[in-house]
Amino acid sequence: MLMSEAHAAVDRACVQAIRTLSIDAIERANSGHPGLPLGAAPMAYVLWQRFLTHDPADPAWPDRDRFILSAGHGSMLIYSLLHLSGYDLPLDELKSFRQWQSRTPGHPEFGHVPGVEATTGPLGQGSANAVGMAVAERFLAGRYNKPGHNIVDHWTWALVSDGDLMEGISAEAASLAGHLGLGKLVYLYDANDVSLDGPNSLCFSTEDVAARYRAYGWHVQTVTDGDEGLGDIEIALEAARAETAKPSLVIVKTTIGYGSPNKSGNCSSHGAPLGTEEVRLTKQALGCDPEAEFAVSDDVRKHFADGVKRGSEARSAWKQRFAAWRDQEPELAAEWDALAGGELPAGWDAAIPDFEGGSMATRDAGGKVLNAIASKLAPFFGGDADLGCSTKTTLVDQGSFNGQSGLGRNVHYGVREHAMGAIANGIAYHGGLRTFTGTFFVFSDYMRPAMRLAAMNELPVTFVFTHDSIAVGEDGPTHQPIEHLASLRAMPGLVVIRPADANETAEAWRWSMGQSKRPVTLVLSRQKLTTFDRKQCASAKGLARGAYVLCDPAEGAPRAILIATGSEVELAMAAKDALQEQGIGVRVVSMPSWELFEEQDASYRAEVLPPDCSARVSIEAGATQGWKQYVGDAGVSIGIDHYGASAPGDVLYTKFGFTAERIVQSVRDLLSRAVIEH
Ligand SMILES: Cc1ncc(C[n+]2csc(CCOP(=O)(O)OP(=O)(O)O)c2C)c(N)n1
Ligand SMILES: [Mg+2]
């Protein structure tokens, strides 16, 4: 029997409770977005009451369904649902919506609100996170499910809005989801034909979203009465779940600000409180007491509690299945436990090689290390944006990820960098595994919004970027990163590592994998770099401290310090040798990561960069912005503050002044100036 027939009155009351709680909280905050919760309450209610398998008693239960409110501006919708479902989000928290330190921030924030699976707000990101979660579900199912032991088997549901579907990232993500046949992914589309500035006729009038998603390979349905048609929504969600070979889009036609006599159907209800009088009128129109605020009847509370029982029963049944699986698969269970606890199973790094002599591009070293880690760590997979041959991030002989079976460990993201970033975030949000991405460094710009969310949410994603400087050469300025290091270093919470040689690359991967709460950006070279003889200079283990003394003069205190990153460290070493021949002893500091260096105590930092040695030169093939903090006012920064050019990489290095001679000259100039100044 459909819910519209079975419980019409109480179901309606539950929907109205979601609506009125939402507008009351927004009114009290005098800030927020009432239009979406008023319009999308019915679909959200049907989903949560009848389909979403979750248990407020254990919001992190691994096999729960995932729900992502991609249209994060409608945050009061999810807060009302969480509150009514019995999550640790009491009414007082709803009353302090959008206030300092409340658990009800303006947009849903992962880690701050129990039951919020992803931070959303930048439109489109959540829809791609959902694809990542569905990918993770399949991958874990492929790894851990055994005949008779189905321990990973859940659904991913996302609520998306017009704005979400206008954003390019959602198109990238949906195209890939269709290609992969992610049958356990469902979008509910709040199709209200209105966005922030006005009706869709302003900018979204000709697009046939249903046809577009069908063309992506999705199963598409439309519910015409999303404002009241609970039964129709239920039928559509049932059909979406029955289609397991394709992801599903359920287009639910709604009225923004439904119930508000003067603002419904209009963008005026999108992002501002309705106003006291309009709230009264809205409650009246919805058949609720216009004077009551934050009112929830006992019937409504009981009905929500009854709905949640489905989830708690499912969790109990899962616990039993999991226990039986654990008995049968103790080794797999140990691996599962480690990952679930943010750890890695012992021995994960046993195959990481030591590199000796010769030269090797750090992208090649990165590929070898990545594969060595993957050989010991099965729940580790990732992919690239159609550049695996160049980035060397392909997991050799590990097959292509299959969205049905979950087998295969290379996700071919295609040329979809933005979605790749957000899908990797979704994989990390899901938990239970580790992941990475790969593309050219210059295209980090295409991933930056997702990387920012990874940093904000402490997601353990390793973002690998290769072709890290003008040394890219012939492809020219469009492919040559300049400001990218500076720009990513400006992002709070992101660790940027640019290793100098193969062994630093190994240490960079080791460090990155050791982090369960920090995204890391690995910046690797296309060109070969000398593998330093670590018997002659310091161990690459120094990488973990961000900067370390790679080499000091054979005797005497250094008269100057050369600080370099990545490919420029070998230039610094060449300059050091040349200076030594001229009787000038200098120190070479390899500084692969500013962020890690800043985390060291003051005494270590002073050991590496002694304050009394002010003759300092930084060398990095990127924008010089920020280097003054290490070279000081007296120092020199050799970098590039303009775009590159199309020519062989070594020619560009010479033309743009990345030569040992220039470093030598800079040191000599600094020292002679110091003499004159004395
Ligand atoms: C990437 C991004 N650009 C712009 C915004 C600002 N913004 C918030 S909601 C919105 C559009 C709202 O339209 P829709 O998604 O249809 O939501 P509705 O008004 O129907 O609730 C915009 C432009 C945003 N949050 N993210
Ligand atoms: Mg809209």
C-alpha cells in the first residue's frame, strides 16, 4: 500500500513539520533559504521515511545509505530531517541556526553536524561527491563481499537543484556515472524552475534535462506533483531502486517556497526569510497553527521514530552479517578495521623502493612508488583525467574500475578534472579506503574548488600533479604552471609537496599515505632529475620536516644558504659546487613543503635557516610570491613571474634564468653587498 493511502494525515503532518521548522529557524536567524525546504520537503520526507537506510543511534555505521544535500543552501531541510529523525541535533540547535558555534551552520558542514555526509554549498560539488560515494560503495563491495556475505550494500541519494544541474561539474560527474552504470545512485531533482535571480527562463529555458540525463545513460523519471504527491514520489523512488544497471534521476516538479501565499513560485523565497507576517500566512495555508513556533506534535515525532526503526533493524541485521563475515575472513577483517580506524595495515609500505644513482623524473619515481604501495594495500585505488600515460599514475595490471562489480583499480575519469576532484572527495568522505587523482599541474586550476573542500573537510586524498614547471617545454605557456605553487600554498589545510628527486618522492608518498585527515598535493616533474647520492648528503627522510639541510660546506660555517624545491634543488647543488671551487662554502636546503616546515618547532627551523646567515637565495621555477619569508629582505628569489613560452624545456630554463651561473652570481652579489654594507 502506498503511503499516500496508508498514512495520509500523519505523513502530511510530518511534511508540514519539516516545512515549519525550517521557516521558523530561518526567521529566528533572520537569514537563510526557505524556498527549497518548503518545496522539497515532500520528496525528502518520502526518501527518509521509506527508503533511506540510516540509524541516528550510529550515524557512522559503515553500511548506511548516504544522503547528500547537494543544494547546500537548503540546509534547514536536512537539519529539520536530522532533528525529527532523532539525531543529536536538539531543537535548541535549530533555534541557533547560522549562529556562532551552533551545529546548524549556514551550509551543511561535514564533521560539525551528525548525519551530514558532505559539506555542500558550492553548487554541483555535492552531486559529484555522491558519484564518488557510489564508486566507493561498489569498490568496497568488490573487495569485501564474499558469497553468502554481503556486507557492503547500500545506496547513495543526492538532492540536487537547478543550480546544481547548471554547473558543469555535475555534467562531468553524471556523464561518468552513466558510463560506469552506477545503479545504486539516485538523484532527486528539485525542479522548481527558479534560481537565485529569477525564473529559469532567464538562463535555463531550452535545456531538456531529462533528455540530457538519458543521453548520459541514466534512468530518468518525472514526478509532476512534487508539492503534494507523496505517493507519486514513492512510486518513482521505488522504480529508481528497481533499476540497478543505471543511475537514476527523479525529476520532481515543485514550487519554490510552497505554501507561502505571496512568495511561492518566486525567487523572493529563495534566499531571504519570509518575514513574520508571511510565515504566519504560510503556516495557515499549510494547515498549521499560525501562532505556534518550532512546533512538532507527538504524532509526528512518533511517526519519524517509527520510520527510523527500519534503519536500526537494518543495522542490527548488518552487524550479524558482519560478525559472520569477520569469522570467515579474519585477514580481510583486519584490513577493514585498520582503514576504518584511519590506519593502514602493517606492511603497506614494505615494497616502497630505495632509489640509487642515475636520474629519474619524479613522475616516474612517483609511478613506481604508487604501484609499490598498491601492491601491498588493496583498498587503495584512484585514477587520472585521461593522462595516466603521462602522469604515471596508472596501477599496472590492476584493470579498469567497473561500476557494477566494483573490481578494477584504475578509475578512468576521462577529461573531467573538476569532477575527478569532487569524486575523489566523495570516495574519501565515504571512508574505508584510500584514493588519489592524477593530471598535469597546470590543470589544478580545474580542480581547485574540489581541492578547497578536501582541505576544509580534512579528506585524505592524494592529488598527484606532474609536468610541474616551464620545463614542460614545447607545449608552451598554456601548459606551464607559474602561479600554481603559490596559489595552492595559500589554501589553508592543504599540504603541498614538491620533491627534489626519486627518494624524496618516495618519502612524499609515505608521508601522504600516513595521513588520515589531510589532503596532499604531490607536484612532480616531467623531466629527469638527478637521484642524489644520499651517502654524500642528508637522507630524504628529512622531507617529513618540510625542509632540511641537504648539504653543507665540507668545512666552516656556510656563508650563504640556497633554498630550493623540486627540480631546482639539483641546480642549487651545481651552484654549491661551483661556489665551493671559488672558495665560498654554502648550504643547500631542500624545501619540498612549506606547510610541513612551518609545523616544525622554532629551534629546528632556526637550525635549518640560521637567523645570522642572511645571504639567502631561493630557487623555484614558479612565482616568487611568498619566498621573502624565507630569504628575508636582503635575500634574492629566483623564480618566474610571467608566463612561459613554447620551446624545449632546457632552452626555457636558460632563457628564464634558471642556471647555476645565475645562482652563483646572486650569492656573490649578496656577499659583496654585505661586505660593502659593513
Ligand atoms: C558554485 C556556486 N555558484 C553560486 C552560488 C550562489 N547560489 C546559491 S543558490 C544559487 C542558485 C539557486 O537556484 P537553485 O539551485 O535552483 O536553488 P533554489 O533557488 O531552487 O532553491 C546560487 C546562484 C553557489 N552556492 N555556488
Ligand atoms: Mg531552483
